[in-house]
Amino acid sequence: MTLLIATLLALGASSASAQDYPVKPVRMVVPFAAGGVVDSTARLLAPKMSELLTQPVIIDNRPGAGGNIAADLVAKSAADGYTILITTHGHAISPALYKTLPFNAARDFAPITQIASSFLVLVSKPQLPAHSVQELLALARAKPGQLNFGSTGLGAPPHLVAELFKQKTGIDVVHVPYKGDAPMYQALLAGEVDFAFGPLGNAIQHIRSGKLRALAMTGARRSAAIAEVPTMAEAGVPDFELTGWLGVFAPAGTPRPVIERLQAAISGTISTGNVRERFPALGYEPVGSTPEEFGARFRQDLALYARVIREAHIPLQD
């Protein structure tokens, strides 16, 4: 009887706490250093979220280990909605890429919402004698093992998209990894690598200046930011659709009313005109999905990236 009473009291306290949420600042943990696209998006969202939640939203940058330091911090935080994680689709890659993780990505997080889709673009150096995806494929098939592509690191999203491209088309090209976006684009600009896939937000300035050639987008539709660039399907590679995402998670076990409150605040922020209009410049398309929709997308990407990593024989990382 004593145990039953204690349980009922705990449930009642939890319900009351969820109804009152939030009563103190909310910490949004960013897995990357200040100044990057994810950090910039978090700081774009925070003021309006603070207004809608009637509590400050504080940005906490915890870079390192491919986002896993920040993810581990949130996974081990109290499931009360006061510590949340804003992260990329790299969170769906880590479980298949690392030998061990200090958390279980599928079980230790509660999806809140997908903030946005991030466009990925296939770009080449201007000197490459290929002005379309089909010309690039023809060149690669004529010179097996002689073309190369850059990435932001082994197992990073640009690498996996390129591996999927290889798997879909059967071309033989060489992977050249770099330590981040800046070195990869510098290598492209210098002509050290022939092509790469990368987030549009980082590539668009080079595309508009003519320093890089955009061949195709990896999403289901074209980007309004560079509407002249076809999708991969339009460029002749069917069944090739892969977009990145930016989303928010809470620790598993966070009460449903708290998840709904956070989702409403984030969606409300995204729909605000002066926030929404700034997304294209960041390479994003606003989404604002339900927790269920985002959870389904997350599970789908866990399976997709696990298959790509397995079929590409990418060694597990420490």
C-alpha cells in the first residue's frame, strides 16, 4: 500500500510538473562550435522560443567527437525538458559508424521535431570536363579509379552520400577525406579533388561566384535558392533522394506534455516570418514536424545509413 501511494504521488507530481513547464531556463545543447550553421540556427530560434515558452532558451555549445559529446550529455540529463539537443542527421549515422557509444541513439532520446531539411548539392571543380551528372558518370566510367571526391571526414554525411551515389551508379572513384567543410571546399577550389557532396549552405557562395559548378541536388525537389540546378532524379539517377535534417531531441522519458510544449514553441518559431525567411540562406527548408513524424524519419535514417556504411565497407571508428 505504501508503495502504491508513493507511486501515485510521484505520478501526480510529474503531471503537475509537466503542466507548469517551463518554470526555469531551457538549455539547448549544440554539438558544434559557435559560428557554424547549426549554432547560427540555434541562435536564430532561441529569442522567439524564449518568448513563446516565457523562459530563456540558453545556447550551450559542446563540440567534439562528431556530436557525441553533446548527445551523451543530453542522454544522461534529467528527462524534464530543461536540457534538449539540437543536432543534424549525423546523429543517425553515429550508431553504425562507431564501435561503441556511451548512449543508445534509438532508445535514449525522445524526438521533438524536425526543424528543417538541409539540401545537399553535388558540386565539381570548374576544370572538370563534365557539365552534368551524366557527363560526370561517363567520365568516371571512362577512367575507373582515376577521379576522386572530397568529404568532410570518414563516415561524415558528405562521404556517405557519395558512397550511396557510387552504389546507385556503379562508378569507381576514390575517396579523399578532409577534416571539415572548410578544407574540403578549399581542396575543391584548388582543383585537388574532382567533386563532392556538401550542404548547400556552405557551397552556395562558391556556386554563385562560379568557383564551383553545381550539378544536382539530392532532395526530392529543387532548392529555391538555386532553382536552375536539377534534382538527381531529373539528372538521370532514379531513386536517389537523400536530404539532411536538423532536429531537436529530449532525453527519453520526458513527459509527453513537455514534448508537445517544446514542439509547439519550435514550430511557432519556425513559422515566424523573420525566422522562416532566413532559412534559405542557411541552406535549410523549414519543416516543423510532429514528434511522431520526426521519430519515423529518424528510424528510417538509422537503417539507411547503417546499410550504406555496411555496403561501403567503412571501418568502424573508435
